[in-house]
Amino acid sequence: MNLHARSHRKSRATWVAFCLVALSLTVRASSPDSTERTDTTRTTDAIVAQDQVPSPSPANLQETEASLAHFQALQTLSALTTASTQASDPYSHSSSHSPSSPSVLTSFLSTLFPTPNQRGPIATAIRIVQRLRQQSWTPRPILALFGLVGGSSGKGGSGRSRKGEEMRGRAVKIVDLLEHSIELGNVDALYTLGRISLFSPPPLPLNATRAFHAFERHASVTGNATSLAMVAFFHSTGYGGLLPGMQIDEQTEDTAALLPVDQARALVYYTFAAQLGDYGSQMALGYRHWTGIGVNEDCTVALDWYEAAAEQAMTHFLSGPPGGRTLPLTHTKLSDLEGGVYGPGASVASTGLHANRHVVKAANARAAGETWEDVLDYYQFNADRGEIEFAYRLGKIYYQGSVYPSTGGIASGGEGVGAVPRDYHRARAYFIRIARQLWPLATQGNKKAEVDDQTTIYAAQSACYLGRMLLRGEGVQQDFNLAKLWFDRGGEYGDRECHNGLGIIWRDGLGVKKDERKAVASFGIAAGQDLAEAQVNMGKYHYNRGELSSANTYFDAAMRHGSPFEAYYYIASLHAARAQDPATPPEMRAGSCPVAVSFYKLVAERGCWKEDLLAEAEALWQAGEEKRRTKTGLFGTGMGDESTREHGEAMLRWFIAAERGYEVAQNNIAWVLDQDKSSLRHTRFTRAPSNETARVALTQWTRSAAQRNVDALIKVGDYYFYGLGVSDESEEVRWEKAAGYYHSAVSTQISALAMWNLGWMYENGVGVTQDFYLAKRYYDMALETHSEAYFPVMLSLIKLHLRSLWYELWGGKHKGVSLWRDGGDDDHWYLGKAKEDRERRLKSRKGELDGAEHSVTGEGVKPDQNIVRDEEDPVQWARDRRDAEDGTGDLGPEDYFDGATRGRRDAEEDEDELLETMFLVILCALVSGLIYMRGRWVERRRRETQEAVAQGDNRAQDGGLFPPKAILLGTTGRYSGRELIMYAACMEL
């Protein structure tokens, strides 16, 4: 018993000790200073170990000290980044456990402390609190009362203030350590200092000057490709402290903010960086040679650089799991979220066929106050009630990481405008829930339960997602055999994604022996159902066999069905081989090179796994907008109009991406810097626009327009029309250029706004020759292009016709537009037309007389022959002309005589033309009145006849002397009113 009791006490002591150790480790890990203490311990251990090394040289000591300072700076930077992330959103945390986790402890803790993504009333309450915290209309004092927002007073405010001071102290420490390391000769610290000066956590100030000098020095010492590319960026854009959130070193004169734009230097730095394999520099050089920025346009050189960048993107894509890496989400333009550059209805981006784009739908949803959190809550509510369709859609959303999936299938990715946090665990839980309704057991063959057709369809589609996740190791451990099981289950019901997955397994020999025949059969079934990824796989099969014609057919079909990556790469490869082949005719090379460049450019831009600048910029811009709305408050007051640090960081990334040719980045920069948005522009109610800012915006609008953005093309015309960014040019030159840009936009046949602008210019003669008919033509084209242009076009047409009538009445130099006829050269009339015609004829005759007197013909005709003078007898002149014609003309003698005798009265007839016209108008009015009066008289006689017939009928019924009513009514259809009256009179007698 004593032994047993002693053993029991030892066991209990062991458990207590274990719990104490675990508790201490937990507290240590949760302490905010644990990382710093661990780093200090490691540093101390490193120093102790270094002290045990026998007597190093002074050079080694200096190098070691520099490395140690750099290491401490990196460790402090890591801790600072983590702390700033937690401070920015203390409620943001993700759970690594799926809803179906088998762990009992995890389930118990999740029940007690649920996360916002879980089910139940507590999780719902947490989501509601977070939603209220994010709303700008929620009173800030109430949030501060519950500790949901920072306050300026109290314990919470003082604690946060002390924490902010501590973080700023760490930021200063990082810079000091790096500068000390640089002084001791550590070149890696130069690169780190340059990076944190541009891309840094919030406590660190952004300093373009320091970044430029650090990158320049690092590039000159090491030749690093990234540093060379950053120096090229500074020279190309002159980027500096002109944007929000940037700081300028006032002690240095040659700051990056004042750095002049030097495209030649930028080209040199970009070339060296691209030769060293820098991905972004290769894209920048390809774009420059493609558009002629700082160099002459050369499609062949652009093709070489874009091909190199696309090869890197494709290699990185294939290095991922089976089927390739998951594609990044598409990127969004800020202007599209506002309905386009000119707003909904007026922009090409939100009208016509573009009105059905996902970004337009998302913009409408945001305008209505909807958020993606609301959408997910609605889907989750219905999925928890057992709605299988909602559960399937919710699983797709969490798998793709977007509310809007692309049209090409699972492998095509999703739209960035509908981005939500990707969660493979939750997606798998929903797919498993659906699939279990058809296959209750996980691994025992294909034993099925009895379910309805809808459940069967969703179960088969869920099986393809489960198989794909197992095949690629997404959220679960990679298992090829289990993946094939799920693909077989879905393929039994004809699911195209399952057949494509089976093709990948058989082609690559994943868990099975390679079988190309079975792979092609599976790919063929999926490709026959218009699955883009399967069509790409069929094209790759023929491409590797040298069957280029069949491969090209499949790749074209894949592009039509939504393949955003691989199909473009292989078609670009086919055209590049044709363009680079010396045996290809020059005209074919000229046609293949642009296609290859365009498609390689798309591949390089979409394959941005290494550095997705646009996604980072969008996240930063949204954070800045949220901060601006928070500062604005409930009634729109406060600092809502100020730019935030996040805005400046987003602009920096857009500038870098714009240099690489991203049209989305160019459009976003131009949209942010645009000063032509207000309807009160160029009035005393708005401040004068900055010419330098307008010049930068015009550059980006122009580059965006060159990439087939019609709204940007119209915007360039507006800038020239109003003189924004081009104030050094005269109005006539600017207006002519504006008209040229509008003409280019009109040629696309999709912009009603461009047509209206051009119609206005022709109406007013601005930049073009005034022409009312062309103005009306463009106004009509605008109405035909877009029905929403009805109201402005109608107003413009009314004004045009009124203006035309004014020209008609007062003899304008331009022909007016008629409402009832097409019009000709001599058929319009205005006041004084007759007098002007008479004077014109007299001048014409006098000119003929003067010209004939000074001319001599080859047949010796005298100057005074066949000349009509005012003093000659018109009758005699007509007779002479008749004799000269010898009766061969179309007119007879009487016509000549009558015409000649009427010639004497031409002046009087011209002068009386207005009176005759007025007489004819009055006569027509009288005739119309007579016709009207006659009609009234006939109507009155008809009513009298009907009354007489009715009276005769009444008398017949009273006296019995007249025919029955039926007989009298029957006769009215066969006899006229006069006969009926005579008949009634006879009956009266």
C-alpha cells in the first residue's frame, strides 16, 4: 500500500510539474516581448560562443559587429511587423481547425470560445459586434465604452499611447542599427534600408530620398538586379515625396522628390536588371519597346523581353501541385467601382455588353450598401438550414477565395472584386456534407444512397472539388488514390472536372501507371463539355506531338471558354516561332509578332506569384478608405478628405506596376490624380487644377488608352480640350488634338459619349469645321449606340434645330438642318435669299463677260460673240442661241422664247417670292378651314337624319300605322339617309 501510495503521489507530482511547465511556456509564448527576449538570448549565446573563439582579427570583429547589428535590426523589424498587424486589427484571427475536426479538446474549446466563422449564437453575436465596429455610423463613444475603439482618455487610451511610443522607439532603433551596420561595411544592410524606406510597417516613416540613395549605392557595389530595377524606377518616374505618406529629407538638395525624369538612365538600369533575370525589369523593357517609351517602337525586341518574362511565369506555374499553381485573382480598377470613368450610363465600362461584368454588379451592390460579409452570412444561414445549393455555393466561394468565380472552370481562378479570405478547410467541410448524402462512406467503393436528382448533381460536383483538393494537397494531406476515388465517383455522373482530374492522374502517373491513352480519353470527354482546362490539356498533347494545327484549334477553343493563362502562353509560342523564323514571309511575321507580344504580356501579368503588387495596392487602398470613413464619422465631418499613409503606399505599388505595363495600375493612378471629375470644374467654385499633377495623370491616361481603354481615350481628349497638363499649347492645337482622340473613340462604335462630344464640336465649329449635318449625324449615332443617351441627345438636337432655324432665317454662312427633308445645296430658304441670288447672278454674268473679253479661242471666235450684256435684247439673244443649237437641244423654240421673255421679270419675281409664298400658305389655311366646316355640316345633317328616323319609329309604335321597328332598322342598312327621310315623310302624310 505504501508503495502504491508513493507511486500515486509521484504520478500526481509529475502531472502537476508538467502542467506548470506547459503553463509557463504558454505565458512565455503569449507575451508580447517573448520574441525580443528570445532574440536577446540568441544574441547573447552568439556572443558567448564568439568569445570562445580565440582572438579574432579587428577586421573580423568589425564584420561580425556589422552582421550582428543587421541581424538585430531584422529581428526587431519582424517583431514590429507582427505587433503592428495585431494592433491594426485585434479581432482578425483565423482558425486552423475545420468544422469537422475529430479532436474532442478542440471541439470543447471551440464551443466555449467560438470564432466568428463558426456556427452558434455566440459566434453570431461576435460577428454582429465586429460588423457594428466597422460601420462609420456607429457612435464612437459607445464603441469606446465597450473597448472596441481607441479613446483619447482613460486607461485604454494611455495604454495604447504607451504602446505607440514603444513601437516608434523600435522603428528608430531599426534605422539606427541598419545605418550602423552600413557604416561598418555591411552591404546587405543597404538593401534592407532601401526596402524599409519604401515598404515598411506603419511605425516606420516612408522616405523616398533615403530609399533612392540606398538602392543606388547597393546597386553600384553589388550589381543586385532588384536594386538596379528600383533605381531605374526612380529615374523613370521621378517618384518622391509628391504623394501622400512620403517624407522628404529637407537637408539634402538632390532628393528623389526633385529627381528629374530621365528615360535614358532608366533604360540603362532596366536593361542591366533584365539581363540579370529580374522579372519586373523584363516586363518594363518589353512594354517600353512595345509602346516606344524612351526608345523606338520595335516589336521584335519587345517580343524577346516579354517571352523571357512569360517563361519565368510559366516555369513558376508548373512548379506547383498537379495541374499548376492556383492563379492569382484578377485585379480591379477603381473607376469601375464607380461605374466607370464617367459614371454609370456614360462610361463604356458599365454600358452595353460591359454592363454584365462582375465588377459592375459588385459596384451596384456596394452602392446599395451590401457587403460580402452580408452575402456570406446569408449563404451560411441557408446552408445551416440544410439548403444544399447554398452549401455548394458557399464551398465554391471559400475554395476560390472570391464571390465571383471565373468562367473557365475551377482552374481559371476568380475575380478580385469579390475577394474573400480563402479557407480550404471550410470549403472541404461543405463539400463533404453534400457528398455524404450520395456516398455515405468515405472509402468503401461507390456505394450510393437514394437521393433526388438535384442532390445527385451537387454531390457529383462536390466530388470533383474533393478530388482536386486531395490531388493538390489543398487543406488536406495529398493522397492520389483517394483523389482518384472521388474523381471516379463524380465521373460516373459525367462531371467534366472529374474527367479532367482523371486525365491528369493518368497522364502524370500519380498513384497509377502512366497511360496516355486513358488520359487522352478523359481529357476528350471533359473537352467535349467545353471545359477550358481540358481543352488546354488536349492542345498540349497535340503540341508535344508536333501537331500544331490541332493544338492551335484546342487552344483557341480554350480561350473562348475562359482559359486565362496556359492557352495564351501556347498560342503566343506558336506565333513567336512564326515571327522569329527567317523563312516566314515578312507580312506574316508582321502579323504574328503583335499577337505573340500581346499574349505573352497577358501571361506575364497574370503569373505574378512572386510579387503581386496590384493585390497589395488594392488591400492598402481599401484600408485607407476604411480609415478615411472612420475619421469622417457619422455626419461626414472630420478628416475624411485627407489622404492616408495607406493611400501613399498603394500609389507606390501602382506606379511600379504601371512601369511594367499593367493597364489596371495606369488607370488607377490616372483616376486618383484626375482633377476633371467635378461637374463644377473650371468655375470659381473649384480651385485651379495643378498642372504638374494633371501632366502625370495625362501620361497615365494616354498609356491606358493605348491599351484599348476607350474611356481613357475620351479622357485624353478631355484633357486636351480643357488644357489640363498641356497648358503650353494654343487652344486651336489642343482642340484639334481633342477632336482626333474623339474620332478614335468613335471609330470603336461603342462610346455614345465620344459621339456626343464630336457632335458638339461639329455644331460649334470647335477644333473642326462647323457642320450641322455632321453634328446631327453624331448625335443620332450616340442615341443609336446607347438608349440612356436619349435625354441629352434630344436636348442637343432641339438646340441644334433651333440654331439651324436661326441660320435659315438670317442667312448664316452654313446650311441649316431641316426637320422634314434631307436638304440639298440650293433648297434652303432664309430672309433676303432672293436678293442675294439676284446679286449673285449679276456678278456671275459680269464675270463671264470680263473673262470672255480677255480670252481667245483656237477657232478664232471674237471676244464679243455669244456674250450676254445687260443692254442687249434678251429676245434676240434667245433667238441667236436657238439658231446656234439647231434644234438639237432638249428645249423647243417656245421654251427658249418663253424663258427669254420671262427673264425680264426675274427681278420682280424674286422680290415677290416671299409674298407668293405667304399667299400660298394663307390659301392652304383657307382650304383646310373649308374642308373642316364642310365636315361639320355633314356631321350635323347625319345627326338630324338619325333623329328623324327615331321620331318616325316612335309614332309607328304609338299609332300602329307604321312598319315595325325591326323592319325600319333593317332598311337602314340598304337605303341612304335621304331615302329614309322621304320614306318617313310619306308615312307622316
